[in-house]
Amino acid sequence: MRIKINFTKNNKPVPIQNYSLLNSYIHTCLGKNNKYHDSKDKKGFYNISNMQGGQRIDGTNLLDFKDGAYFCVSAFQDDIKIIDLLIAGINENPEFGFGMKFTEIEFIYE
């Protein structure tokens, strides 16, 4: 299963190297010490894309998401509980940072 998580535009520039910020946000949404953190069980694996929708600000290592941002999360089909946990966590933690706030989740059916 795959979901696309959408956010509003930013009001502060976002570092190009933002994957650790994104990963931290996901860990916050999943909650402390959950079974998916550093899981060795293949059923616990999930994948996070990079933040999409930004444009580099000329002469900097910063991005502007003037039309909003999104990223995708994929999980094994037989363990979609992580998606439920993530959705609940995102609703409790709607602010990503840099002025970006969660707007909606789209389910991607493949």
C-alpha cells in the first residue's frame, strides 16, 4: 500500500538536505519506541520518498515549495497497520515545520 501525504506551501526556505527532517517527522508521527523503528522484520519495513514539489532557490542550498509539498510512504500489503498508525500520528502532528502543514492524504492503488 502507498499513500501520498500533502502539505501546504512553506513560509521559510527548506534545506535541500531535508531527508533527516522528514525521517524525524515520520518517527514523531509513528510514536516513540514503536515496533517499526529499526525493525529487522521484513513485514515491518516501510519506505519514505523524498519531499517533492520544491524548487531550488537560486544560489542557495534551499528549496521553496510555493505550491505545497508531498511525500509518499509505502508499506508491505500484509502489514498496513503502519499506514493506520501513521495517519493517526499525522493528524495529531499536522505541522511539518517551515510553515508547512498537513492538508490531505491520497491513497495510491497499484
